[in-house]
Amino acid sequence: MKQLINELKKIVGDEYVITDKAGLIPYSRDYNPISLYLEVKKLKISYPKIAVQPGTIHELQQILEIIPKYKVKMGVYGGGSGVLQAYTPDVDLVIDLCRLNWIRWYDEESRILYLGPGAYLIEVEEWLGRRGYTLGHYPQSIHVTTVGGAVATGSIGMYSSGYGGIEDLIVGVEIATPRYGIIRYGPVVRGNIPLPLDKLMVNSEGRFGVITGVYLKVFRKPDITLKGVVKIKSFYDGVEILRRIIDYRVYPHLIRLFDEYESSIYFHSDKPVLIYGLHGYNETLELLMNWKSTLDRIVDGEHMDDKYYDEWVNSRYRYIDYIHRLYKMGIIVDTMEYGVPWSRVKKFNEEIRGRLLENPGIVYLSSHISHIHTTGCGIYYTLGIDSGSIQEEYMNIWRIALETAIENGCDISHHHGIGRIRYEALKRIYGEAGVKLIDDISRLLGF
Amino acid sequence: MSIQDVIEKCIVCPGICTYKCPIFKSTDYRAAAPVNIARAIYFQEYLDLGGLRESIGYCTLCGKCREACPINNPLPEAIKTLRKKLIESEELEFKPIEPAIYTSNYRSLRDTIRLGGEEYTVIDTSELYIHVSYGYIERISLETSYNEDPDIFQNNYSIELLRRLGLKISLDSYILHKPCKIGWENIDMFRDVFGKEEEILEICLGGGGLDLISPNLLKRIKSKLNSIDTTVITQCCRAAKRMREWGIKAYTPIELVIQYEATDK
Ligand code: SF4
Ligand code: SF4
């Protein structure tokens, strides 16, 4: 280990090789609830042995080249906002990409931005905002997510039906690999080639390379947002409305259907609430107004004041207080999301709710649909788990939920990724051969 | 809210404020980011005091984390209280650094304004003494937290004077350095005088004495700024001086006004 530390210091400089416990504490976990719980309860606090912070791509490449010699386990750290233990501290060496946080190049005319993997999404958004542009990418973790992390976990944001997920925004990528060195692809307009690297890196979770640069699409910042907040008769009536919106292809930039529980929390409503937001420009105001009135007609229900839309958007990041209050009451919050084909929404939703609530450890369960696609939607569940049983029940709860998803032909992940928590489920849907293919590609690249 | 409560909220938070913390931004040292300071305090029995001291010592108490925090968690206040306790119990060494006045050459300001033949009001800059201790920047003359009282503070600044005088200096482009506490002025003041900035640099350049505490941190800061070749306007005279030593064209507003007047007349 000593020799490795010395070699790392030679590459990046003394101050960027961290080996003391206080310096390593930031790398003790990701944002997975069980890891968080064990740490907060002081039951398990673990650290990697070394953290290294390369300042250039060249330094990073040099690090990757020396690692095989030492046969150490390596992890990559972006913003630490993953929730599925894709990053865990049971590695010897963690490569922290926070110094590669540049905004390097901007082709304003083509609306392409080139970013370092360690740039925080929120900072990029603020930088663009000052220039009149936006990525339109607002995951709940925007303040703590880095660009590289967003790509590596297949992130999606609340304006997904307007701007797409990260897979729609990415138009090029640069990666460092132990065996093939640095490979760059893009930026492209559509990039009709075999094995487009940018798409390969989406949700790769560090398997195929360390992301060292990302090209993303950029949009003109909207001048206007038109909003709607509507109480719907029932959750499944809301689902029908979402399908109609997809059929007519009039999807707004933001759309979200809350179940009864979440509607009562956010909107004090006794019925499910559907909210939508349309982004547009002064020059296209007429079009925007027509679009909005069409949507208002399709969304059948009791229309509420717009102010609730803003209230919800503004309170969206206040979840810390909520998590803390529940934590004080002995309840741990976890979240899970599945991609569900339209034809199975009702069956899947009823089944997963029923089966999860059978577990006495679950004291709270709510859901919303926050992303809609032609073929289905993303359903997001929020669970309150009794801390008394979390250690025994945690994996059980996940197993039941994933089994229900697989049995119903749903995606095992919509946008949180696979990590360690969903790895067994990945084997089931992809088969031994599929997983071997992933492992082989990873090995081929030198990981 | 008890200190324990404040710290606990931070440790269940992914650290939403991290990207606003000038120490993290200027050094990339994660242990100095707000959420990790909270964790260091919470887990102090597992950490050696050296490491803990580092984290708690670096914080400038600028309050940016609190401002960015969606629940306005008073983490800086918690750090301040704990730091005092540690200093009192001699677990943390008190490192006084000479007090500094955070305005540029005050006479030059008067002279510049006189040159322009303008009337001026003197704003009492004795209010601007800044006491620095262990990276802890605190106004000793104004009791309220900066967070709660931005108006009083911003009016003390020379830039506000220039604005009131209607002075305009056009620069092709400039980066505005808006660091910790002393960078909390209303940004429009700068824009009114210098036009719109190209970029805002929100990192601490060690003006508060951070460099005296940790040369390693200074090295981190320096390596971050290597590529800047645009003019930087900063309100911190120490930061301006340091950046110039590093080869960056950095000036306080007043220095720029003086330059401008000198070339113009
Ligand atoms: S100050 Fe607020 S945003 Fe920052 S870590 Fe604490 S709770 Fe999170
Ligand atoms: S008060 Fe300022 S320096 Fe201290 S942790 Fe908060 S943002 Fe960082």
C-alpha cells in the first residue's frame, strides 16, 4: 500500500492523496438508506484506504495504468448521490473526480456543451442560466449530482417529457480505460456508428471506463412556464389521462401524478393530483397558450390554483427535514422506481403495494408517476421502513418488489440504476449470458 | 434547535449546500464541505482530533451553506459554538491572525472621487474590521449574522459609493470574484459600474488567512486557478494581491478605478 501511495503522490501531488480518516469520511458510503442508517446509528462506519483526486485526464489515465500492478480494488466517486450501493467503501482505492469539474467548451450555435465529469449539475445549470440556456435536466439530486455520475447511473429529471433523460441529452463522451487508454467519441448530431460510446456509458456504473468528459445538448432557457394543477377522480383515471396525453403527443415538460397519500401531503387534497408545466418562449406564446388549453381540456378534473405548482417545485428539495423527522421517529425512508408498461400499471401497482404492505416492517408507502413514455411510465415508490426491522428486512423488501416487477414484465430500474441492490435481479432479466457479456466487456477494457 | 439536531440533519442530508461552500469549492477537499464537517463532529470518537480539527478549523462561517440549505439549517452556528468549546477546552489551538481591513487604499478612493470632481459621502469603514481566527472570519463591529443583515453590510462597500456616483467603467470581459462573507453584496452594484460579468467565481482564495493555516489548501487553490486569463474583479484585497502573485490580472474595484482614471486623464 505504501508503495502505491508514493506512486500516486508522484502522479497527482501529495495533497491530493488522502489517507487520514477525517479526510476519508466523505467516501464512507453513497446515499443508500441502509448504509446511511448503519452509519448514523454508528453501527458501521467504513472507509476506503486511499482516496486520490486526479486534476487532469492524463493523471487519471496514469492512475488507471498503475492500479493493475497493485491488484487493489478500485471505486470511482462522483457526487455520492447514488442510492443503490453502486459505490461502496469496501474498496482499497477510490478515485474522486471532483477536480475534473471544468466547463471546457461551449458551441453556442450548435448548443453543445463539453463538461468535466466532476462538474456539479447545479453549477452547470447556473452557468448556462447566466447565458440564457438550460440543460432542462433537474433530477431531485441536482445539487449533489455530478455530470459523470448522471451519465453513469442513467439519470432523469423532472422535465423529462420536454427535454428527455440523460440518454437523450448526451451527444458524446470521453473515457479513460486501463487497456485502451483514452477514447473519445463525439460530439455527434446523431452519430450513426457501431457501438456509440456515449450510449454505452449511460448507466454503465463504472464498468466500461472512467468518464473523463461529457458532451451534452443545451436548450434555450424558457421565457414562460404555464402550469396546471388538477384534482383527479382516481389514480387510475389519472393514468388514463397520461395515456391520452401520450397518444395525442401533447406531453408537457413536467407531468406528475401523485397518489392519494402524496396528494394529501403536498396539496392537502383528498384526491390524487396531477400537475403539469409547459415551457415556452415569448415568440411562440400563441402556440403555448393553445397547447395549454388543449391539455386543460384533456386533464379532466377539478382545476386548482397554479400557486400549488410553485409550492411543490419549491418544496421539492426540503426532503431532509422530512427524512430527519421520520428518522427521529425510528422510520427510514427508501425509494424505488420501476418502468411499467401501460397495460400493466394497474396490476403491477396493486400487486406491489399489496405485497410490500404485507411486510410488517413497512409503515408507510406512497407513490407517484413522474415520467411518461410511449410504452409506459416510471412509477416511483416512497417507503417508510421501521428501523427496528430494517437490518433483517431490507433486502427482503427489495427482493419482493423486484420479483413483482419481473413477474409483471416491468423494468427493474427506471432511473436509479442497478448498483449492488439490484444486481441479482439484473441476472434474472438478462440471464447468465447477458451478465457475462457485461463482465467480459468490462474485463476486455481492463477493469 | 439543539446542536445535535443541526448536525443530525446534515448527516441525513446528501449535502445539498456543498457546492456553495467556498472552502470546498476552492480546495476540492471534501472533508471541509459542510456535510462532512457535520459528519466529522458526529463521528468524532472515531476520528483523530487532528483530522477533526482540520475540518472544523477550515470553515469560514460565511453562512453560504445555511443560505443554500433548503431547510435553512444553522450549521455555521453549530460549528462556531463547537469551535469555541474546543478552543476553550484547549483541544483546538487558537491561531490569531492580524486583523485586516477589507477595503483597498481608502485615500485613493477619496482621491479618485475628487479627481472626478464629485461630491461624496464618507462611509465609515471602521465597521469593516474583520477579525480572523483559525479561518474564522467574523465582523466584530456588527453583531447580527451576515445572513440576516445583508443591507447594512453592502452599504459599507466602496462599490456602492461608486454606483451612487454613477461611475461606469466598461471592460471587455471580467470574472467577478464573489467569495465568502465579503462577497455577499448585491451583485447589481458591480454590474452597474462594470457591466455584466462573464462568470462568477465563488471560491475562497485564502484571503481570510486560510493559507496561514494550511499551505496545502493554498496549493489546491492555486492549481485550480491556473487557467484564468480574464480580468478578475474581487472585493477582497488579499485575494487580489495573491492572484497577482500568481500571474492573474486581478484587482479590487477601487484599484481598477484608479487605473482607469490614470489612463483616462
Ligand atoms: S446545511 Fe442543510 S444542505 Fe447543508 S448538509 Fe446540512 S442540512 Fe444539508
Ligand atoms: S459556513 Fe461557509 S465555509 Fe463553513 S461550511 Fe458553511 S459554506 Fe463552508
